[in-house]
Amino acid sequence: VHRVAAGRVAAGRGERASNSSSVTLDLPDLPAPARRGAARALVGAIVGAALSSVLALGCARTPTLPGADLLLVTVDTLRADAVGFGGGATGDTPGLDALASESLVFPRARTPIPITSPALASLLTGRWPRNHGLLDNAFDLGRGPTLVEALADAGYGCAAFLPSFLADKPGLHPGFDLYSHPTLGQPPRRAQELVGEALAWIEATEAAGDDPWFLWLHALEPHAPYAGPAEEEQFCLAAAGLAGASVPPSLRLPRPSGAAPLDDVQRTLLAALYRAEVRGTDRALAPLWEKVQARRSGGRALLTVFTADHGELLGTRHDYVGHTAWLYEEMLRVPLLLHRSDGFGRGVRSELDASLHDVAGTVAAALEVDFAPTDQALDLFASFAERPRRLLVAETFAPEGEFDQQAVFFDGRKLHRAVFGPDGAPSAARPDYPRLYDLSVGGEYGPTAEGLDLAPGQPQDVERLDRLFAAWSFGQSAPAEWTRPAVGGELQRALEALGYSQGAGAGGQ
Ligand SMILES: [Zn+2]
């Protein structure tokens, strides 16, 4: 074991030169430290060191499912703690909870970016957002390939059933035989309708031949505007002690900047409206799980992945309602489960810090499809039993505010960084950055979680995570590498209708 000075690695590029003592990490053997190569090795070692022996064993004992069908179901804006198997109310998501009880579940999974199109791109490419180049909903995919292309090359029939224009990225189309989505100006499609079409497509595909299939279905319901089934709203309002309350229409819509402060009743209403959408979504998806259940007792193998693109903040911080402008756990934590018809991993809850960008490589390995993971992605089937020290980064690229943000996770600590301007110079207007949190304090979503900023008293830990981020970013593309497309007209209006407006978020608290 060499002791590697992370600070020297970062400073070697001259980005964050510092005279302070360097932080050391116990790491296994590394290649000769040669600047960029050493930085990559450092990150690779942080990510992979604790895993290497596990992976070797894991690969040997993880059964694969070559030629299995693949069902990917994603729900927009679904918080990890909104589903029963993630700590939500019992009875809100009975369909998903039943599926989870037979699945390998990752309660600590996160999205690398809390924005729809970029998060879905990470899911399908196995890449960090700054490496696939789809930085917010206005961008297209800059770099693939996607898992779908690999599946198509392997002979899979591939179809996507999507609810809105947000997923209409030409870069995500290759490999799909059918890419069904509304275009700009058309209303979003409900999950119930998408499920019906998806099941019909499966039936037709299976009747037409023996090729395996991949089906991706994305449900939009929990995303604002909040307009769940009336009976679910009544139930949730009553459960919140607000039976019969009238809901101001503005509360259902994306919250504009400069809106009057929320009061406690409004926050309670918001939580109830959101909960009603989640309950309605669970019921709409239920027919899919019958299909999954049927494969447990025979027929071709089936691998099912269920997850979300990001969570949602419901007015409990900064009076913010939405997901793009901050990087709190409410927005980053997502439900994630893997279900296999052969029962592998059944009933296991993994402690692994999983990331959405792990999914593509995991699926490819399980199906024996040629798609090499990149970007420090882990094979979740091979590594779920361990809890390695893992460096994870989540980002948001100022879609609504005036500065980029990063969240850096390592050893139970979370650093909130902010980047002001191209040179990364601190802003006197935001002395609240950087912030450091111990994620074990106050519970994961409790009132004090991410509430006690440790940065003032623990500058060494801030420096350590900052240097880890600097080392990590050596191996990635720079956000500035990707050109923001011009957004105007109908796309601008459509994005604003979903709350993705300029100046609505981070800058205004
Ligand atoms: Zn989304």
C-alpha cells in the first residue's frame, strides 16, 4: 500500500495549488504518479480498490441471464422516501413494494444530476453528465454510445414509451425500433395509457418471433404540475388533517421566482398533492408487475429495473419546490431495484452507494451484451454485498440560477460546492459555500439532515473533499466543452410550463 498525497495530485495541475498539508489516503498499489494519469489512478483506486477482490469473486459467482428480456421502468421526480420500500407510508405504493420484496434494492441510490433528460442520459449511457454532454433539458446527447445501441446490436427489439417531449433527444433514439413520445406542444401522456401500449407491444413482439426485447417506460406523473387522481388527493388531504381543503391552483404549478413565502399549511398541501401523484402512479404501473410476476413461474428470463431520474424538494428548504436548482438529498436520492426472474438477489437491501450511471453496465453484464462500463461505474450485481469507499459526484449546471453546483460524497460526508464564473472564484454574495455535512446526523431526511454545516469547524475535511473533486474532474470532460443549444419559442414555453425557467431557482433562495 502506497500513501498517495491527493493534494499533490490536484495541485500538480496548478488548479488549486495550496501550501497546506496534503491529505493522505490509504490506497493499494498505483501506477507511477504522472499528473493526469495519477489523478485518474487515484480516482480509480478510490472507487475500485475496496472492490477489486469482491469483483473478482462476484463475477465468478454472479449468474448471468443471456438473452433475457429487459424491462426498464422509470418514474419522473420520484423521491426515494416516497415509496413504501424506501421508508414512505405503508399502503402508498403496494405494487412497487411487492416488487421490491422480490428484488435487490439499493436504498442509498442517487442520481448524478437532478434534471430529467441528463439523468435519463446517464442511466442509458453509464456516463457522468459532463461526459455525455446532456447538461440540462435544452441539450442533446453529446457522447454515447447508449446501452440501447448495444442491445440492438445483440439482436434485441427495442421500444420506448415516453410521456413528454423531455425525453425526445435525437441522441437517445439510436437502437430503438419504436420511440413513442409526444412532440412539443402535445400534452403529456398518462402512465396508464403508456402501460397499455407497452403491454400490447410486448404481446405483439413475442407473437412475431423469438428475439429478446427491451422495453423502457417512463411515467411523468409526480412531476409538477401536481394533479393526481381526485380520490387519491382526497385520501392524502384527509390523512394530512386537511380533509376537504381547497387547494390554490397556483400550488399545483411550478413555483415562480419571487412568489410569496410558503406557510406550513401550503407545505402540507404540497406534500399531500405530491403523495397523491405517487399513489396514482403505483396503481397505473401495477399491470406491468403482473407480467414480471408471470415470468417467475416460467418462460424466458426477464430482468426488470425500476428507478427514478431524481427526487423533489417540496418547499422545505429555501421555499423551493422543484428539483433542478439544488443538490439536497431530497432531490438526489432515488428508488432503485433490480428484479430477476431467476430470483438472484431476491429480498436483499444493499448498503452500496449506488448511482444511476451504474445501471447500464450492470444490465449489459447480466445480459452478456457487449457494452463496457465507463466513468467508474460499478456492476451492481457483482458489488451489492459490499460497501466500498466510493467517491460520487452529483452536479447541476445552473439551469435556473447563477452558479454551477457540485455535491461530493465520500466516507459519509457530503460537500456542497458552488462554482461562480469560469474561473471558479468564490462569490462574496454567497458566503454559505462550501458547506459540509455528515450524512449520519439527523437522519436522512429529518429536519436537521443537511442542516448543521460543519465546514467552518472542519476545514481539513472541506479541503479533502475539494481535492477529491479536483482529482475526479481531471478524468472528465469539462462542462464548457458542450455548447448550449439556442432555446426559444415553443421549447422555451414548454420548458417553462414544467418549471424550467431562467432565474427561478438557486439565485433567489
Ligand atoms: Zn425528471
